[in-house]
Amino acid sequence: REALGLAVVVAVALAVSPDVGQIAALAIGALAFAVTSFRPRLGVGLTAGIAAGLLAVAPLLPFLARPVGAALFGPLSPGVMTLKSWQRIVTTEPVRLITGHGFETALRGRVFGLIPVNAPSTALFAMWYELGVVGALAAAYALYASVRRAGRDVPLLVPGAMAGFAAAFTIACIGVGLTVVWWLTTLAITILVFVAIERGQFRTRRPKVSRLKLPPLGEPPTP
């Protein structure tokens, strides 16, 4: 009951928030939780495949999403203009898709005017812009392997783990950079929570009093 009540409170708090990204992350995390609860293998496979696949083909996303966004929201909407900036970066520097620009260049490039101000600040853009194809594909494989490994954990924890992966990846895809302090702190806390649950949930048995060998009063305990 306490967990359900806490979930309802969090859902209501996010629902009244003006940030659409939080609502989207909550919805996708809830969907991943529901699918994994009913079909564990399917939920794990979808979470791992979609997350790793989006990261692997990220440079193609602006070319696919921009026409759709322009038709739905207009060609001058902020999101469509952001996709246009990403598209221009890909087409003007195709060689950099292989080599990358180096660590933290996505942030520094925006500060010093090397890339447009409205360029994406998402993890998908930053991963490819900084690391190139080798680093991005390696990160995609590591993400896929991590999700699959979490899917082989304690069955009761798998739906929650998939929901965490899905929600975190959604937030990373819609505007949170890779070096934001609160983002890294939230990820670390989430990992610690799951580790604590896994280590403590099934280890609550206490030794029986009859098995404890207590020495007689006045005698030192035997080693």
C-alpha cells in the first residue's frame, strides 16, 4: 500500500508539472513496467533493442523526424528547428561521424559558437558528436548488454529495472546532457536503490536463539 501510494503521489506531481519530458518518461517507464510484468522476455528485449537501436542510428533521426514534426507542428517550431540544426551538422561534417570531436565538445561547442545554439542537447546527439561511430556503437552495445543482464536478475526486480532503464533513456533522449550534475546524481541514487533492494530483500532471516551458544554468566565467550 505504501509503495502504491508513493507511486500515485509521484504520478500526480509529474502530471501537474509543466515539463512534458517528465510526463513522457513516466508514461514510457510505466509501459515498460507493464509489458515486462506480463511478458518478461518481451519487455527486456524491447527495452534493450529500442534503446540500443535508437543510439546506434541516431544521425538518421533528424532526417526521419523533421518532416513528421514539420507536418504536425509547423516548420518553424522549436523542435523542428533543433532537428534542422542537427541535420545540418551531420551533412556539413560527415567525416566527423567517424572520428567524433572529443569529450565535452558538444557543450563547449555551443558555448563558443562552434555549433548552433539550438542544436540538440540530448544524449543521442552528444554521443555521436563527441565519440563518433566507434564510440556510439560501443555505447549502444554496452547499453544493450546492460539491459539484457538486468533482465536476468531477480524476477521480482526485473519490471522495475526495465521501467528505470526506459524512463532514464527517455529523459536522456529529450534534452538532458551527459554531464548534468543532477542527472548523474539521480542515476547513481537509482542504481544504489536497486542494489540495496537486491541485497536486502531476500536476506531478512535471523538466526534462532537456540542456535546461539551463550557462555555461562561470568565466563568469557569462547572463540
